[in-house]
Amino acid sequence: MTTLSLRALETYERPTSPFSPDRVQGLYIAGEWVPARAGRNIESVDPTTQKVITKFSAAGIEDVNDAVAAARRAFLDPSWSDIDPDVRSQWLWRIAELVKRHAEELATLESLDMGGPIGLTRWMMQHVAEVFRHYAGWPTKIYGQTAPSDAAHLNYTLRQPHGVVAAVYAWNGPLLQMSYKAAPALATGNTLILKPAEQASLSTLRFAELLAEVELPPGVVNVVTGLGAEAGEALVTHLDVNKVSFTGSHGVGGHILAASTNNLKRVTLELGGKSPTIVFADADLEAAAAAAAVGFCAGSGQGCVAGSRILVQREVEKEFTDLLLAQMSSAVLGDPFHAETTMGPMASRSHFERVSGYVALAREEGARVLTFGEPPGGSLYLAPTLLVDVTNNMRVVQEEIFGPVAALLPFDTAEEAVALGNDIIYGLAASVWTRDLTTAHLVAARLEAGTVWVNTYGEMSAGSMPFGGFKQSGIGREHGVNVLDAYTETKSVVVRL
Ligand code: NAP
Ligand code: MG
């Protein structure tokens, strides 16, 4: 087995953050930057150096109340609610241009804050700009319908925004997840409160600072940073929040759904996964192995669509495993700003410990653990790790690990591949590798997954394709032609003439 390259682990030309270590970044409420009322702050830590980047405010209930009140005022204000939809389009377009112009700075901040390689965060910023550009087209195309009626009536429907939308999201791609929520929410005329993850709030804070250039009415976009259990909890239980759009873990997602019953908030949930990569014997095995490795190692495996269960047709199991191990061994763990780096650190110490715990559990459960090299002790790096000789009922095969760890299982027939692929609580994504069109389409049709990639992996649309999960991977879809359903109410107007 070759040894994993650790050559780029040394600190490498680290760019500076626009936030200095002694500054405390406030909350963004009603167009103003304000400190948290209770004066509490959170330290933002760079997981590569494990040094504090800066501090930001930890919002409490009173701050969240202020933000919700500001968003409600903005929602009712004619400068937002009565505006020509074309003006709303222009605002969204300007946000897209803004992100494009500041892409390097925003990508840098995310790489500093959560350790993603700069190539990945640069890609994410281009994607964020594309998402806002996609939704800039929507405001002028939100139609109601005229319903058939007798001559004494005029019956029609209107599509109207919910009101105040809370967007709560995770640390692995903060602005990307924000854009999937904020762009459709604003396009449909809602107002917003953004709550990024405590481990990676800086890009959202800088985005909000930059928004001044767009001149949205104050209170249309607000940011409350803070702890999930406090700021997040206050938002998702607030009686004047109409909708929560959430990206994060299965556990918190279920909690948000339960909390929504106090005022029947509308809820969209984008949760975790344990997605199968299914490789048939007739596939281009080299391409499949390369994609399978990227599928669970990109972003150091901290991706909701990570292909962390690799199912291989038995007759090519040995050949494919060797190809996959070769791909894994070419990973470069290193500083996120080093051009050669393909994998940064885990985003935080607590997450590093959680993933390491799963690798230990794999050994206890009897799996054979194939990995490359030992990252330096004390660092938050983890090498690509393949679990073989596993059974589908092991916890490490059933639970989302969210690190560079995949389990490999053989199968004999397409039926067995589908059954194994679906034998899990999740259903976010899957990929199928075969040269046989019939197999590809039949398997794609039978997999319980919100997205199925065929002979490719991880390609995301900037708005045209629906994204979300079957089963316990979520509720609802982001993007797609039906996205309006997720951000508007339908009103029937019955007029007696
Ligand atoms: P998480 O713990 O669920 O946190 C997500 C967000 O929820 C954070 O902003 C968090 O704040 C907040 N939060 C925590 N407790 C809360 C509460 N009681 N009420 C309201 N908000 C609360 O998720 P994570 O572990 O950071 O992220 C990884 C998970 O996200 C994985 O399961 C992954 O699969 C999933 N994910 C899904 C997608 C998708 O599109 N399907 C994309 C990316 C990630 P704090 O950070 O301050 O605790
Ligand atoms: Mg951080």
C-alpha cells in the first residue's frame, strides 16, 4: 500500500481574514450591526492552525425577537411588499454580481473557517452566484391561475409569500446552503433571518456586510449568529416565524419539525445521507473508482451527498478495490490554501473526535480498516479510510459518519444492489456506474434517493434540478420548477360580479 501524501501539511501562504482577532462581529438586524444584548461572544477557530480567527456575537432570545420583529416590519413595508417584481429581480441579480466580485474573499473566509480546500470553496462561490442569478429570473414569472366559473363570478389564485423565513444551515458549505434558501425566499417576496452554524459563521457575516452595496430595504435580510441550542432554538420556536428552511443533521431536523407545531410553521428539511455508489462489472471501472474516491473524500467527507456506501458487483470487487485504493492513496492532505491539497482538516475538534470514534467503532464491529498514513498527532486531519469485510447491519455502514470514511460491500445482481442501496433510513443521493442503459434506468427508477447520478457523481444544478431527500433525508425539495410551492401560499379569490 502506498503512503498517503502529507507533504503539504505545513502552513502555506495563509491569507489574512478581513476580521481581525480582537474584533467582535455583531448581529445584523434591521440593516444595523448591533452587539448581542447579553454581551456574549463565540470564538471562530481555524481548524487548520487551531487558532482563533475572530469573535462574533452569540444571539439570545431577545436578539432573535429583535430580528424577527425587523423582518416582520420589512415584510409589511411597501418598499418591499408592494415593489415591482422586476425591481426584486434586479436586487437578486445584483446579489449574484456581488458574490461574483467578492468570490475570492468569501472563498478564503470559508477555507479559513472550516478548512475546505480553496479550490472547493472557490467553486462553491461561483455556484452561489449562479444560484442567485437563476432566481433573479423568478420574480417576474410567479403566476396565479384563472379558474373556470359561471358568468357571475371571477375566480383566480394568487401566489403570496409566507412572510418571515428563518434559514438555518450547517458549516460544510455555509454560503452555498444559504443561497439555496435565501434566493428563492427573496425571489418570492419573503423576508429573511439567516442563522449560520457556530463553526463557520464568518462568510455569512461578510456577505451581510457586502449586501449594503445592493441597497435592499433594511430588515429584508437579517443575521443572528449564535449557538444552535439558543439562537437556533429561539428562531425555530418563534411564533412570528412563518417558515424554517433547514440544512443540517437528522436529529436537529426532526426537532425542528416537532417544534414547528406551535404555529404550524412551514418546514423544508435538507438532512443527512449515507448514499450508495453502485458499480456494475461492465462499468468504466477507472472512472467509477476516481468518482467513488472523490465521492467520499471531497471536503474530507463532510458532504451531505457523500457516497459513503460503495456497492460493487462481486466479479470486479478485487479489481475495483485496488483501483479505489490507488485513488485514495493519491489524496493530498494539506493546508487548504496549498494548490496541491485535496483534503483539509475536519472542521472542528469535536467533529474530528466524532469521526475518529467511528473508525474505532468499525474495528470493534469487526470491519477491516484500510487507510493511508497517520496525520500528525494533535492535528484535525483524517486520511481516506475504506471499511471492508463489513455487513450492512453494522452501525458504521448504517450511520452517517460525515468524514472520509466509506464502507465497501459486494453484490451479485441488480436486484440485490437496489435492495442493499435502499436498506437504510436515508435517501438523499446515489450513483450508478454501468455501460448498460437498461440497467442504469431501471436501477435509477428503483433507488429511494432524491438524486441519482448515472456515470457521474455530485454534479449540482444552480436551480433547475430539484434537490432533497427521500425518507429520513428530509422533507421537501430545494430548486426545480416547483420551488415556488416551498416559499409561497396559494390564495383563492372568489369575486361575485
Ligand atoms: P446540525 O448540528 O444539525 O446543525 C445545523 C444548524 O442547526 C446549525 O446552524 C446549528 O447551529 C443549528 N442548530 C443546532 N441545534 C439547533 C436547535 N435546537 N434549533 C435550531 N437550530 C439548531 O448539523 P451539523 O452537524 O452542523 O451539519 C452536518 C449535517 O448537515 C450532516 O448530517 C449533513 O448531512 C447535513 N447536511 C445536509 C445537507 C443537505 O442539503 N441535505 C447539506 C449539508 C449538510 P450550531 O452550529 O450553532 O449548533
Ligand atoms: Mg471555524
